[in-house]
Amino acid sequence: MEFDTKKDRLGTVIRKKDIPFQDFLIEECKRRNIELMYDKEDIESERELLIFTEFFGGMGGVMIKPQNFTRQMKQYHQAFLDDTPIKIDFSKLIDSAGDKYFLEEIEEMPEKVALLCGSNFLGTHTKKELINEAVNQGAMLKPHPVTTEDVLELLNRTWKGKVYGPMQSGFTLYKKAKEIWTTRFSEFSLFAILEGKSLIL
């Protein structure tokens, strides 16, 4: 497992805390001889491994899933069919978790916001046509905090006046917006489902 499990920043962005559960997860995977990787999405991967990333950021939760896209979809389908009642107040939990990065609060209250993935996935997981559709339907764009300068320049050039700064809080925008556009593997997509917000993937 070639990753820094104590890393407290993503690029130039400071994370609010480490993942308390991650040490247990790493040790369990070692014990069971399961290959584990930190936050490395690959929709074409055929490798037998799990990936994990933060979930409920400020509270130190962990989201675990297979790297293989087909296996992910199978799990999502099974979860969709599961009618087990959930007795958790997710809205309260999400509010308590807060933003996992130290980012700027935003005073505006957009009706719709498209929360974009990082630069490495914009060409594979988020197509220009889909971003354009979101903007045409009134959504503002929120780049990931570590979006590269060239991608930021492209976003601002293509959708001038429709792009928030990368260091502005996506969590704040998520909480204020009524309609969320994001990718299927985003933490925000799960938040939106759990809170019953209008979600477009």
C-alpha cells in the first residue's frame, strides 16, 4: 500500500482531520490479504482491489468500494433494491460533519450547483456536454479545490461568470442549493440522496 495514511492536505488544500477509521481499515485489509488503495478511481480497472476515501468529512467517516466499475454498479443496484428501514437522521449527521477542507464560506444562495470532480477525472467522468447542459439549465459550477490552473482557465473561458473559485466552499453551496449536479462517485451525490435533494448525475 503505497500511500501516506497520515496526509493532512490534498495538494495545497488543508484537510480538517485525519481519518480515525483508516488505520483499522488498512490493518484489516492486510490481515485478510485484500489490496487497498486510497482514492484512486479507475472505471476500467479489472484489479481485485478496494479503494477508500473520506465520507462525512469532519466526522472521519470512510467510504469503501471496489475499484472495478461493474462491481460498483452491482453494489449500487443491490443497495437500491434493499428496503431495510434507515433510522438515522442524515441531515443532522451531514450538518455535524461540515466541510472537510478549510475553504471560504459563500454568501450567495444558488438554486442549482454543479460540483465538479478533480482535473484528473473531468475528461472521463464529467463530459463538457454535461457541464454545458447544467449551465444552460441555470447551474453555477464549483471546481474541486485542487483543480489545476489550466483547467480553471478553461472553465472560466468556456463558462465565463458561471464558475466559483476553487477555494470557495463546495459544502456551503451544497447545503444552500436545491438541485445538485455531480458525479456518481462524489461524496456530495450520497449526501444528496440521503437528504432527498434533487440530484442529477
